Amino acid sequence: MIGFAGEWVRAIAGAAMICAAATMMTPKGRVKNVIKLVCGIVIVCAMINPLLKKDFPVMSMDMSQYRQKADEIIKNTEETQNNLSRSIIENKLKAYILDKAKGLNAEIQSVSVSVKWGDEGCWYPHEVYLTANIPQREMNLISNAIEAELGIPKERQYWSGYEE
């Protein structure tokens, strides 16, 4: 298809260059008007000729292949955008939990938040993995805040390395 389009553009450009040269060399008057008319016909023929030679079922197949490739590109772009959105949301949730812990003077070594695609068509917090050496009281405060503010129930909060 690209070869066809390139061939078509070259034919039109070539005809236009020849016509421009012929028109520039022709003196003013009736002859110039006749040359302009002939040049117009030549350019129209240059535009139509490749279409007459083209096998339309093949052209239609070329178009369907391009449409299929375009659909694949769109799908890949949507997947990339979806993954990027997911990463951004997970990172913001992680930062939120770390800030919340810092506000409670609790040091969390690591946080990993996973999100899940909801029926509403967006990502929502699903579960969280935390590593911290903090007292049970602080762990409960952070756990309650995660449940209340992010909607992650305690059954999907996985803690490791805390003191009792």
C-alpha cells in the first residue's frame, strides 16, 4: 500500500513538474492557454491512471492489513497506558502509607501495594505487604488507617517483622 501511494505521488509530482516547465516556456497568448488545458488533462490522467491499474481486491486486502496493524497498535497502547496507570496508583498508595506511618512516628522498612481492576472500570487497592519492626499498637493504628482510608481489609494486609 505504501508502495502504491509513493508511486502515485511520484507520478503526480512528475506530471506537475513537466507541466510547470512547459507552461513557463510557453509565451503568453492562445498557445499558453492550450498548454494549460493540456497540462490539466495530463495531471488528471496522472492522478487517475494508477487507480485504473490497481487491483482493488488487493488494495482492499492492503487496507484490511493496515487496519489490523492499527488495531494492534491501539491495543498495545491501551495496555501500556493501563500498566502505567497501575504503577502510578501503586506508587502513590505506597507513598501514602509511608507518610501515614511517618506521621505516627513508625518506621516501615518496605511497603508493596497491589491494585485490582474493578467493575467500575478503574484500579482500586486490593492488598498490601508491609515490613516493619514496630510495636503492636502502632501496627494496629496503621492497619486501621489502611482499612478505613484505602479500603483494604485486615485480611489482605500482610505484615512481617513486627514486635509484639
